[in-house]
Amino acid sequence: AKATVVIDAPLTHCKGNLIANGTIKDLAQGSGSTMDSMRTAYNSHTHLEQGDGQQTGTPSAPMG
């Protein structure tokens, strides 16, 4: 399309694959977060280990 396409529906369901060459942004939290920033945060997050209180390692299966 040469102009913006707006889909205004309570639910949009894609039965096939969805590929985006641009940014995907989740606006659920006000100004939102991009998928890339959520993936970066997930891949580098750690937790305090229960017991001795040491930091855990990052996820063993990072998001690609």
C-alpha cells in the first residue's frame, strides 16, 4: 500500500505466518515497548537464586 492501512477490530487472527520488516511495538503499557527491546531485556535478565542469594545466569535458551 502507498498509504497507511488501519485494521480496527477487537481481534485480528492470522492463520499463516506473519513477517514484519519494520518494528513491532506493544502499546499495552502506555508508550509501549518494541519486540526488539523486550527480546534484549529477556536475553540479559537474571534472578536472585533462592538459598544462597547468588545471581543466576542468563536464560539458557535466548530469544532469537
